Amino acid sequence: MTMPTRVYIARLAGLAVFDPNGDQVGRVRDAVARLRGTSRPPQVVGLVAEMPMRRQIFLSINRITSIDAEAVVLGSGTLNLRRFEKRANELLVLADLLDRRVLIESTGRAGVVVDVAMESNRSGEWSLSRVAVREQTGRLSRRGHLHQLEWDLVQGLIGVPETRGTANLLAVLADMRPADLANALQELPDTRRNEVAAALDDARLADVLGELPEHDQVEILAALGRERAADILEEMDPDDAADLLNELPLPEQDVLLDLMQPDEADPVRQLLKYKPGTAGSVMTSEPVILPPDATVAEALARIREPQLSPAVAAQIFVARAPMATPTGRYLGIVHFQRLLREPPAELLGAMVVNDLDPLQPTTPLPEITRRMAMYDLVAMPVVDANNRLVGAVTVDDVLDQSLPRDWRDRTGRAEGDPDG
């Protein structure tokens, strides 16, 4: 691998970062440039890398020994694990410049930034050198000409931008997992965060909202407008939608629930009735439920559905009809490992396990945690007084409730943060 003299920064996003021993330490998320008081282009001082547990750290440009299409490699030295915080005289190239509306000096026409290149001089100093700008044509059916321009031939790169598009930043973020995308959104200014969130499709935004702190969820939902907010709530898992609505005033909850489709709103309304900190308040009302006469083949097909989380797909809950919660009489569980060992035509009723008492909707969280830990479970059924299945508590539900309330918040210090 070699160190090129010019690198387009959007192409670095998501690349793995390796230390000299070949161990991966994170992935590139952005580049940091320092503004200079003269007409000189900003100096690139380093990259932002995201490590496990979503911690973003600063990598000095002087530590980087090679860059190619596959990876960024660091030289020897101690890695500073302090959480990255942008300074007042710095900009994040991708977050601050992509999709910015600018003016092309040579033509006097408006354009949109789609990428920015950094370039090194003979002394090894890196600066933002060229800007890829797509000219705006005003025609929806035609893409404007793409210009590769020197930094000083583009007007409007520095300063507070007007409301701008999101297509190029979304392209950079497209392959991120929902949790990582939520993390990236928290690094953006509030206005920019809301613009990017609004540009996501409903299903993608629903997944991302579930990974954001409550105050960010509320602010994004408010910025969307009520009709779009109701659409997003319909896409969310009922328990996540109920958690989000619990952060809103009761009148606003009622408005949004009334805007939702009745079959989507009803399970959310039911969850909102349960007391916080109980099984009813943290359970999902849509576990995998099948009748006892369903076959192993049918069960395996059901848990293969890609929208199911691993914790939900780890077991089948067996009950009498109806299959929607609250079901008929609850019969027991069949774990997916058992499904893998049985003939495809075998009936679930012949392999049901019911040797553990189900939870009640009023069971408190500490008791749920104790029982799941004791029996090494990833999910437990929740039944009502008539032994009807009303939902299931999964291990991710328990973790989410057991961690500090602000554990997803990147703007402050969660309890137990070693940097706090």
C-alpha cells in the first residue's frame, strides 16, 4: 500500500482502519480540516474513526502511513482513545460540505458539492484542494455537469449554509447499520440532522429512531410534521413506538395515534396502558406465534424473515387461535435449535416446552432480569390472567431498560463513561 498525494474524502467513508500489527481499530467516518484566516484552503489535520461501542476518536494525519481503496493503515505510536470533539475553528468535511449549495465562479452558476479532495504538498501538509460540484440545471430529468474545481474557484464553501439537499451525504451513510447511522446523525448540527432524517425512507428512519436518545427522537418527529410522524410510528415495532410516544404530552400522543392506521395503533395503545418498569411496558406485542399444528418447515420459514431481530427469531411461541396478541391459550415455546434437529413435517405441538412460568404484564424489570439470567434465556413469554399470550420480553428489551437512560446520547456523558 502507498500514500497517494490526492484523496477524495467521500471515498474514505467506511474504510477499515488498521494499526501496524494488522488489527482493525475502527472505520473512517469523516475528515477534520482546520480553517485558516487567509484565503488558503483549510488544512486537513486528521480523520475521525469510529471504534467499537460507537466511540469516535481523532486520528492525526501524521499517523497515517498508507491509504488505498480498501483500508487506512496507521504507523507506530500510541492511539489516543479520547472521544473526538470538533473545535470552533474546524469543520468536518463530509458532514459540513457535502450537499452544500455553492457558486461556480467560472460560469456564475449554482451547484451542489458531491465530494472534496485533500492533497499533500512536498512538506507533507494536507489541504482541501479540489471540490467536485454538480451544476444545477433546474430540470428534474437531467443531471447537471460535474465540475472538478480548485478550492478558491468555488464560492460559499465556508459559512452557515442555507437549507440544502441530502443526496450525497445519504450516499455516504447508505451502508451503515441503523445504530451507526443514528450515531452519525448525532454528530450533525440539529438542522442538518433533521434534514437528513427527513430524507430517509419510512422503514429506514423507523429503524434509526429506535437507536437514538429520546430527546433526539422527539425533536426529529416534531420536525417531520404529524402526518409523516404517524407514518414512521407505523413502521416502528409497537414497543419502540410506545416508548417514543411516552416522551410526548398526552394530547400529542392522541393526535398521532388517531393519524395511524387502526391496526397499527391498537397494539401501541395497549402497550401504553402498562406501568413503566414492568413486563407489559417493555415487551414486544409481535413475537413469532404459530399454532400447534404448524410444521417445523413452516416455523423455519417464519423465523427466516429478514425483518425479525435475532432475539425475536430465536424461538416460536405456540398458542391456540387467534394468532395475534392476545392469542388463544398459550401452550409453550419451541427454540430454533430444536427446529434444526427435527424433520420438516414434524408438528410444533409435539415439541413444545412449557417448564418455565411465563411472565405477567405486571412482573417488575428486576425479576425479569433475574429469571432470564438464571435460565440463560433470550426471550420470555408474557401472558394475561386468562393464560393468553400478550407479548414477549427479549434480552435486548431488558438491556435497553437496564442501561443508563442516556446511554445512546453522544452529546453528553452517559453514566459510567470513562471520559466523563
